[in-house]
Amino acid sequence: MPQMTLFAPDITCDHCIATIRKAVDGVEGAHFVSGDPDTRAFVVDLERGSVLDQVAEVLAGEGYPLGDAAAAAASAASAAPAMSRTMTPLGMMHVAPSAAAAKAFVPTYRAERTDAGADVVYSCPCGSTTEVFHYDRSKAEQEPHSCCNHKVLVAAGAADRLRALAPGFEVINVQSVQMPWGQPLEAAMAVAK
């Protein structure tokens, strides 16, 4: 299999790499080899060149469109000053925003209709613009979404519920998000204290 190094400027953390791994491994004829959130690069094995088109399409659908190395490097460099690096218990590098940078961050939200309710795509303090909170109208209580040392909850009274569910976190932002069916709901973001 030919091996290729690909770049996606929207990669910001190990969670992004895990999403890309799952997406790539789901394409017949493609295999994920490795990834590095610091360089926003990952390596894949491809059975044939035409598989690259399928990989690119699947990754774009997951919110990680392929880009060139220069764009990925520029994106990584612009995010680096506000980041701190820690080792997880498994020894994987995790890139997270510093506490001061996270508290100054103002997320953006965009709700898209789904069969279950809505996917609320939001920006993250780590620089990702493709995080997704899955709002399921069939559930009485929504569960927070977590990534990069933060939690997001979209629901009525989200800030109070997030404070109760995540006592080690501080709510840094509360906004109203217009859901696809016309109802505004509270969106709350919290970061680890």
C-alpha cells in the first residue's frame, strides 16, 4: 500500500485525530497509520490512488477537509501561544487552551436539523470549529459534550445543570442558540478550574 501524509487545518487535538482515524478506517482500501495534532498531519495507507478521493470526501463530511501543509502549519502556529501540552495517563499528548485563554474565549454556535433533533456545531477554545453537541429531542435530559478540557451543554437551564453535573468546571460562557424548529435554547460552555 502506498503511504501518504495528509494535512487538515482543522485538527486541534487528539480527539480530532481519533475522529479522523475512525473515518479513514471506515473507507474500503484505506488504513489510518498515525496522526499528530501539533502539525495537523496524519499518515494513511491507500490501496490505490482513487481511494484518496473517498477519504477526502468522508473527512470533509466529518469537518476535517484536507488542506495543504502550509495552511495546516499556519493554523497550528496561530493556535500555539494559547495552548498548553499535558500527557494523558496513556502517554498521549493532549493540547488544551491555557485557563486564561479559555476564559477569554467566546464560542460560536450553529444548529443543524437532524432526525433526532439537532447537531449544534460549535467552536472550541482549542481552535477547533467543528465540535458537535448532539441534541436528542427524545431524551428528557441531554448529556454534556466534552473535548479539550471543556464541556458544552445545550438545553433549557444549561448553565445551572452544567454546574451541577461538572463541579470541577467553571462556566465561562452562556448564550442563546436558535434551534432549527424555532425554539431558543441555552448553550453553556465550562472549562476545568
